[in-house]
Amino acid sequence: ATWSFVPAHFRKHVHMRETVACRCGGHVITAPAPERWSEKTRYDASFVAHLIVSKCLMSTPLYRLEADFKRLGIPILRTTLNDLFRRGAQKLMPLREPLIARIRAEEIVHADETPFKLTTQKSKAFIWAFVGRSLTAYEFALSRGGEVAVDVLGDSKGIIVCDDYRGYDPITGLGGRTRAGCLAHARRKFFEANKDGVPEAEHALGIIGVMYSVEHEATRREANGGDHRLALRTEFSRPLFAELLRVCRTIKRAHGPKTLLARAATYTIKNRKELALALRDARIPLDNNRAENAERIIALGRKNFLFVQSEEAGKELALLYSLVVSCDRLGKNPVTYLTDVLRRIDRTPRDRLEDLLPDRWEPPVMPPPPA
């Protein structure tokens, strides 16, 4: 067996609408036009879905897509591509409210934020990521202030897993969510301090490595059924974390406060309550890598297409990222999903929009061929 590559291509659909008239000439009827996802456009929903996925999931800037389409024999201006991209986002914007509501209802939410350039202001804008069990919601904001997290999560109950950035304090101040820490951040600081092979840093890294080995073993055992994670954490990870804190206190006494090693130890001791929360609750992971990974695709897009030109464009981009990344997490084809939702969203009642979110969406069932 051999594999061959079939180049991508465009397909032009020409619809012939029949017009009929009665013999008396008093009545003329024309067949209805096919339904379109948007008025006054020659491009189908599948084209816009491919455009959105190429830019958001594959981080391909529009000028490269313009060149690709030209090589395929269909010259499309970059301004047209940008217009279609934004029209698609605006069509899907009603899904933002039910998406945020679903994230707010999650018991455990991972959160992180990363800068993104906005050309209309000198200071940096930010894209925040809020990650639940199956859905990811991105939020574009003009600042890194704590009001963003409050707007998304409100006074909802549960756990928020994040780093030690003080912008998440307003959430915990509302009394609804408890803050859990990120062991990966602590490990990163010891790793940076270990560039010259410092024994104390290697000792701390070794302890953290064994704690992650416990997590891998728990995952392996739970694959065969049963809840083993909390028992393993109680038996092994708690004593390991106590040893890590002892090592950190020794480091603080032996090294100056401005050294990288002392800063790593201070970070761990300062956040010990948040880091230890996972050792008492098996549902909470040791780190915030789920949100950190969600921000990587934003960083790649920031490198490739650099900026957004308005706050509205940033919010539209955040919503499209939310939908395609959620599809990718769920193993659903984002092009098929967006093509179907763009066509259906205008016919869907407002109280049923939640059914169009990636985790509840099901591909349309094709009718059987005629006998």
C-alpha cells in the first residue's frame, strides 16, 4: 500500500433556479434560493470554517493564506479574507455567553493569561485562558486586572488553579473559589537556579520529580479502575512535599535573598498552602499546565500574525480560539463543526445555543440515499 497526496482545491457551485408561469400569465413563481450562512457573500460556510481553523488552530497568517489560494488558482484579496474571518466571528458571537456560563459552572477551572499586542493602545492587552474539563474559554481584555477573572467566574463555587499572580485575588476574595497552586512554576524556578549544577536545587528537583512519578503511577492504576490517586498522594506525596519545604527553609538560611535559588525556595514556601491543596483533594492536579498549554497556541499566533487592531477584533479572535481549541481537545473536526454551526446558528433559539457548543454538538445525520 502507498500513500499519495491530493492537493486541496476549490469547488464552485452554480445553482440554477427554475422560474415557471401559468398559462394565463398572471402568476410567476421562482424556486427559492439556497440558504446561505451570510447574506451577500460568494463564499460558503465551509470556506470560512477553513479560514478560521487555518488562522486560529494552525496559526497561519492571512497573507500566507492569500498566497496559497493564489497558487491554487483562486486569487482572493487579504482584505476579503479578513472580512470573512470577522464576519464568521460576529456570526458566532452569540455562543460566547453560554460558553462562559459553562466555564463558570465548572467545579475546577484552570486560569492563565498572556500579553497580546493591540495597535490602538501603547500598553499591552491580554488574552486570558479559562480551562474546564472539556471546554476552553479565552477572554480578550485591555489589561491584566483582576476584574477580568471576576467577569468570567463571578462568585461561582469551586477551585481555581493558577500561579501566584495577585490578579486572581479578587476571585478568592468573593469567597466562592479556593485557590490551588502550580507545582510546575516552583519546579521551573529551581530549574533556572540549577544552571550551574547547584546541589540544593538538584535535590529539590529530584523531590518534585518523584511527586510527578507518583501521579503517573496513580494514572496507570486508575486506568484499571478504582480511585488510587488520593491514597498514593497521602502515602507518598505528602511526606515528599514536607521534605521539599524542609529543603527550602535550609536554602533560605544558607543563601542570599536575591539569589535565584533563594527566590525559588521563597516561592515554594510562600505558596505552600495553595500547593498542598492538591494533596488533600484527588480532583486537583499538581500544576496548572492545562492552562499553560492553552496559552501556547496564543503565543504562536502572536508570533505569526503579531497583533489585533481593535478591542472588538480581539474579542472576536478570543471566541474563535475558544471554539476551535475546544473542538481540538474533544477530538472533533473543527472545520466540520464550524461549517455546520455557521449554517445553523441563525435558526437556533437563544435558549438552545448551548447545544451548539463543541462538547454538545453532534455532526448532522445525512439522510439515506434514495432507493
